[in-house]
Amino acid sequence: MLKQLGRGFRSWREASLAPFSVRLFRILWMAAFASNLGAVIQATGASWSMTTMTTSPQLIALVQTAAMLPIVVLALPAGALADIADRRLLMLFSQMLGATAAATLAILSFTSALNPWALLALTSLIGAAVALHQPAWQASVIDFVPRKALPAAISLNVLAFNIARSLGPAIGGAVIAASGPPATFAINVLSFLGLILVLAISRFPPHGRRLPPEPMPQAMAAGLRFVGMSPTIQRIYLRAGLFGFGASALYSMMPLVAHARFPGGPLAFGLMMASLGLGSLCGVLIAAPLRARFGNHQLTTLAVAVFGLAALGVAFSPWLDLAVLFSLMAGVSWILVFTTTRTCTQLSSPRWVVGRTVSLGQVASFGSMSLGAAFWGAVASFAGLTQALAASSLFLLASLFLGRLAALPDTDLEDQALPPPRLSRPPAVPVDGHTGPVVVTIEYDVPREQAQAFLALVNELGRIRRRNGATRWSVQQDIDRPTCWIELIHCTTWLDHLRRLDRYTAADRILVEQIETFRTQATHPIRRLVERPHGSSPHV
């Protein structure tokens, strides 16, 4: 019995805590946790400091907007930078930017020179630093953590954020009571320094990029194009967005529940929030075995159902103890949903675009939570607190019916490993990266009885070619030779053509191999052409 328990514990530890065996991840995780904690403490101090400078509810509310808006606005540019720039240097720059803004905020506050607009501006600058840091950090994890340990690493990162969010307000309140708001700003400055030091002395694995990175505007457009042509990513965003919209009711209205329902409102609020935080911790510890047992899709469906029932329990619970228990259940479910959807996002994204898919996923999650908090708050004002929580629970339970339409991928991690980059044969004439437009034609010989099957395959392949960078794509049938089909692929430049070839995943290659069985035996089944508009010179 004891041996079985020992084996079970070792198996759990290897599945859940394996990333901590990697020294670089362990050090960065601890430094990032300290930075997150300092940011939450600073946010608490900023909110309180604003109340001492003005009685305007609008300005007080704008403190949270100033902190969160840069994360949404800069999500795509930050994700693009995470994919095309040196991630370590980007994170180092973002932390130095945040430390400078935090130090300025502390100095102005200690010297009584701080005003509401300066507070909002510097808070936004700190938010911008967070926005630049997060995609680069999340996209970097897989570079130094084994791929099979990635789900656990993502869970531990989310845990660090949730613990900081749970402990930060209490620590910030105690610091304000003891030393005033300026001390919270000083603590935030110190929290940046640890991560800056770690990033300055650490060395990340080489990126392994064969081709020059895309320009910034092109990189952002490529990220949007990839998401727009990736049904799997869209399903993940949909599941995360629906859950964030519904679950935001419980998180945003927890203070009202504690104040209106239970005696000793602040104590009840603290207990319920602590229970949510404890639930998040428990969720991280059990996420790996649950994911192995149920798979991503079933686990997310179960977690959404449990959260919906827990929110319903909080809405109607007459006893604080029962509400605390339901809050614990909600915390477990919350972390399971978000860690699973984030893991699916990373594992469903090729390395060349993972920073952009991660950052856009954050927009889907945080944006839906922000909209949900405003919506359910309006419902509570109109129909009552209990009715709003009950409606949000019913919304979450109803969203489960979309599960069949938005199933999360349950793909084995090893199947997603990328093969070596595909090399293109050198052209017979000199071209450079700016040469273009480039047109590739591929000729196929398709028997009449297989034409329908071929058309289904080639259209799916066309979606992948456009997702990977083709500006135009089409397939034609020769009406004089009905068994002859020709695929046309357009790229803006020769360099864009090479990037497109480098972006195929293992799953894409399987489809390419299937379609190549129809390849014609002609002398030149694949032709690479450069458009020569009127007045241009030929390549010789």
C-alpha cells in the first residue's frame, strides 16, 4: 500500500512539478512571481492613492482601466515582438521600463508631487511593461522546458499569477496602513529588480531561426491571418471567451455577495477570496492527472459545469461555510479551464507564431471578462444580485452545448513536434529576398473517379498555404485535359515564399504527402515564377 502511494506521489510530482527541475525555469518563475506580487501591491496602492487625491468616481475607476487597457491594446504588437525579436532582451527591456515607471511613481509620491493624471500615466506605463513581458515569457517557456512538461509549466505560471492576485491586496493594504501608498510603489520597484538581474545574467537557448524576421506590420498581419484561418485556435478562443464572460460575474460581484449576504462583510469577503485562491492552488496540483485521465476537451467541459454549479451555490447559499466551499470549487474549476485553454493554444501553434496566438488568446480571455463584469453588473442593478449570479451560472451551463461545435484538441504532444524546416532548391537565376511577386504552380494528374476526394484535400491544403503566408491561392481544372489540375500559390516576395515553406507543421506535412500522390509525372510538375510587370527587366 505504501509503495503504491509512493509511486503515485512520484508520478504526480513528475507530472505537476517537473518544470521546477529545470534551473532556468525555476529561477525565472520565482523572479516572475515576485514581480507579479509587486505589481498587485502597487495596484492596490495606486487605487488607494487616487482616493486621497480626488473624490471623482470616474478617476478612481480609471486606475484599473489604466492598468489593464495596455494589455489589451498592445497584445498583438507585443505578441509579434515576442516572435520576431530576442525574447530575453524584450523581457529585459520591459522590466526596465516598468522599473523606471515604478521608480518615478515612488519618487513623485514620496515628494508629494503626484497628481491624478501622473498616477494614471505611470500606471499605464507599468501596464505597458506587463503587456510587453507576458507574451515573450509565455512563448519562451517551451524553449527551455521539455514539451511534455509544458502543460505543467503553464499551470505553474497561472498559479503564480493567481497567488499574487490573492495575496497582493492584503499585503498592499497592510503596507498602506503601516507606511502609506508610497511604500507600495517602492516595493514594486524592488520586485522588478530581481527579474531584471535574472534576465541580465541568464542565457536562453538559441532561437534557431533560418530566415530574417518579418517587419513589424507584416508580423502582426501574419498573426491575424493565422488565427483567422486556424479553426482549432478559434475554438480555443471561443471556449475561453465564453467561460471568461460567464465566470466574471462571481469574481466581480464577490464583494457584494459578502457585504449583502453574510455578517462581518470584510471577513466573509476575505474568506471567500482566500478560498478561491486555495482552489486555484489545488487546481494546479491536480491538473496534470485530470488532464491525463479526461483529456483537454472533457476536462474543460467538466470544469465549466462545476464552476457554473458553484456560482449557483454561492448565489443561493444561506451560510458562509457553504459559500466558502462553493468558492473553493470555483477556484479549482477556474484554474483548470484557463490552464487547459492556454496549454491548447501553445500546443496548437507553430513556434513561429506562438507569441501572437498567446497574446490574442489573452485578449479573448481578459476582454470577455471585462465585458462580462460590466454586463453582469448591469443585470445585478436591474434584477438583483442573486438573479445575476444565477443567470451567469445558467449561461455557463448553456455554453456546454457548444462543446460539440468548439471541441478542444486532444492531440498527443509528441505528434505535434515539428519536423526539420523544408529547404527550397536554389533558383537558376539570381534573386534576393525582395524579388517578387512569386507564383508557384503545381500540376496534378487526378483520375476522374478520385476528383472529388482530391478537391477536398487540395482545398484544405489551400487554407494551410494561405494561413502560412500565401497572399492568393487557387486551384484550376484543365477543361481540355480534365484529369489535369493546377494549383497556383502567390507570395509577395521570394522571402515570403521561403517563410511559407518553413511554416508547415507535422500535421500539415501529412496532408502534403497525401496530396503529392496525385503529383503529375511531367518534367516540371512544380514551377516557380516571378511576375514581370510592364517595363521591368528579365532575370538572367
